[in-house]
Amino acid sequence: MELLDKLVIPVSEPHLNLLRILLILAMVLFLSYSSLLYGTTILSVYYNRMFKKSNDSKFNLLSKDLIETLTQAPTIWFGMGIAPLIGVILLYTQLLHGTTNSVLAYMVVSLVFFCIGTATIYIYKKSLILSGVLNKVKSNDSKLIEYEEENNNDNGALALWSFVFLTLSNLFFIASLNLATDSRLWDSGVFPILFSSAAQFKFLFFVVFGIVFTGITFLYVNFSFEGGKHFDDSNYVSFVKDRISKIALSASYALPFLLAMTIISTPINALNGNLFIYAALTCFFIVISAQLLYSYIKESKNSNISLGFWFLFLAFTFYITKEQSAFATTSQNNLMRLASIHEKLELESSSKEVKPVEINPQEIFNAKCIACHKFDIKQTTAPAYNDVAVKYIGNEGDMVKFILNPVPKNAKDFPSGMPNQGLKPAEAKAMATWIIAQVKKNKGL
Ligand code: HEC
């Protein structure tokens, strides 16, 4: 990870605080997307299995619709997945600079699994569509039946693989977040890092949240957002509403408990007052959104589901802020150290600025004047300083003006005058002082 470390630039304390806010934003983007992706995969795999057991095509359709809802725009995969994840990695690189742990390595591993996992989902989606088509074709053709079976097997395998890759990606990512917060784990091996109780509770919270969030998002997108989508089969609609809302609701009952476990397993040196406030807000909005989901099931009011979606999103934002406030507490020392490095550098560079640049008249003379001028002998190129500089004694300012902007003085002897030598004002001043002093010495004045 040395490569990443080279990207670090020392920044001041207000900048570090800004980075932490950016981190929360990137994290909200990435985690809400990846929890949806994961929840969708879990539910889709689950309904795919149900379909195989019961051979009820509604399960197959639901399995496909779930994946389709989430993969409508392929660019989301980059915009809300890969890009914010890379952002998170870069921000952690900056915030953890100078510490010795494998947080970044775990994050990069997670990124790799994330890419493979999402790619597999898109392939899975394609084969689900195919199985939907094959399912519609009612035929006794033995070849077709064989093909359908084969495709269903492929389906199952792909679903399982995307589930495995995303599980690995999420496990590594959440373990790395936990690792960043808990410095006691920094010297541990992979196993304790991935399977410490804190990492596991956070992972479980993430999984269950993913299922609830997927359920609510699915209902929101299909039945509430912009009037909902059109489904031909009302039988299927009530089947979906019933299945999804119930699974989301029962999963949401587990969330407050898991949330409490994530707090209990937080290391003591990471606890702070704000953390409890954020946790309380998370719990509050989870309960409200579960309540809305419940009333949606009872009254089937679509507006409830959109409210439920936004409250759940809010709950997750507070949850992430809670996690980040724990990280801020444990990383405070490191941040103060980073800020002081920046301050030191700042001081060094400002003291450099104040120091005037050394001007050496002799050097300038040798470099720029000697080609034409001598002190004692008048040349064809230019007058001798001893002759022309006397008039400037006590009148140095005028010589400075001449050097900066040579105007013709003695057009008879030197018709082409003196070309401008392009000195800076400070250099011209130093030259004038030096020439006059030299001339005075030469003439014994
Ligand atoms: C290309 C030749 C050339 C170079 C190089 C040159 N000068 Fe001159 N300098 C002249 C000539 C020609 C004059 C006379 C101009 C006139 O009398 O109009 C002159 C005149 C002067 C005078 C006297 C002006 C007066 O009031 O009589 C000073 C002072 C002077 N130069 C300073 C410098 C300094 C300092 C440099 C180097 C940074 C320099 N010159 C480089 C050609 C040169």
C-alpha cells in the first residue's frame, strides 16, 4: 500500500475535518448501494431456491424482478459502487497516514471482490431473463426441457457465486472499517480481524439492514415511485407485496437488537457522547420506518412506503455517522499528529518566503554587464563606469531608473544606446549601490 501512501498530502486541521465529512458522504453512497446489492442478491437467491422447490413460476419472476429493479442502469454500478469505494479508500489513506495496519489492504481486497461480484450479478441477470423466456414456452420438446434445466442450474450457480463474492467483499470492507476504529486489532491476523465480535455484529447489522432496505426499495420503486410500474398480473402483485413486505418487516425487528450489539462491542476508547446520540437517531428512524411498513401491510397505502424508504435511508445515514464518530475518536491522535506535521511544514515554507533572495551584484555584473562595460576603460560598446557613474553619487535612484529603463544619454558616442538588461527592481537597486561604491573606491572619493 506504499503506492497509496505516496498520494498523501499534508493538510491542515480544518481540511482534515472536511475530509471526514466527505468520507461520510462517500460512505453513505457506497454502503447504501452495496447493502441494496447484497440484500437483492440474498433475496433473489432465496426466491430462486423457492422456485426450484415449489416450481411456482411466481417465485422465479420475483427473483428476476428483484435483480432487474436494482440493475436498471448499469452506470449506477460505477457511480454508486466503484467510484465512492475508491473515494473511501483514498480518504482513509489520508486519514490513516503514518499508522501501521492493513486497513487499506483489506479495502482493496474488498474492491476486487466487489467488482467480480457485481459483474457476476449482471451475468446472472441475463440468465434469469433467459429462464423467464424458457418458462413461458410451454412445450414437450425434450431438447427444450433439457435446455431449460441446464439454464436453471447455471442460474443457481451464478446466483451463488455473486452471493459468495459480495459476501467476501462486504466482509472485508466492514472488517476494515472496524479495524480502522480498533487499534487493538492492528497486529492481529486475518481471522481475528474478520471474525472479531465487533466486526461480526456490524456485518450482521449490514446484512439484515440490506434485506430490509432492499424490500422497502423494491416496493417503493415498483409500486409507489412515480405512480409505480404497471403489472398485468394482479395476482402476482399481491403475492409480491405480501412476500416482500413481510420479509422486510420481520428483518427490521432484528435491527435495533443488532444496533445495540454494535455499540456494546465498540472498544471503550472509541466511545463518545455523539455516538450514542447518532445510535439513538438510527434506532428512532428504524422504528418509524418499520411502523410505516407495518401500516403499509395493514392499509396498503403506497405513500407509507415512500416515507418508509426515506426514513430508513436517514437511519442508515445516522448509523454511518455513528461509525465514523467512533473512528474519529480513535483516530484523533493520528489526526492531530497529521495536522501538526502540516503546521510544521507551513511554518518552514513561510519562513523561507520571508527570507529575501540573496542578490550578488558581482555575479550580475559578470553575467550581464561585463560584455560591454569596464570600470576604468571606455569601450566601443559602452562607457566606463568610472566616467559615467560619478554623476549618480548621492543620486542612486536615478541610476536604478536608468538600468531598469535605459534612455539615450550620449547618442553621439553610443548611437544605439544601452539595451534593456531585464533586471528586477531589487537587482537594479543592488547594482546601482554596488557600482557607485566601486567607483567611489576607484576614485578615492
Ligand atoms: C550591450 C552592451 C551593454 C550591456 C550588456 C550593458 N550596458 Fe550599460 N551601457 C551601454 C551603453 C552603450 C551605454 C551608454 C548609453 C548612452 O549613453 O546612451 C551604457 C550606459 C550605462 C550606464 C550609464 C548611464 C548614464 O547615465 O550615462 C550605466 C549605469 C550602465 N550602463 C549600467 C549597466 C549595467 C548595470 C549593466 C548590466 C546589468 C549594463 N549596463 C549592461 C551598453 C551596455
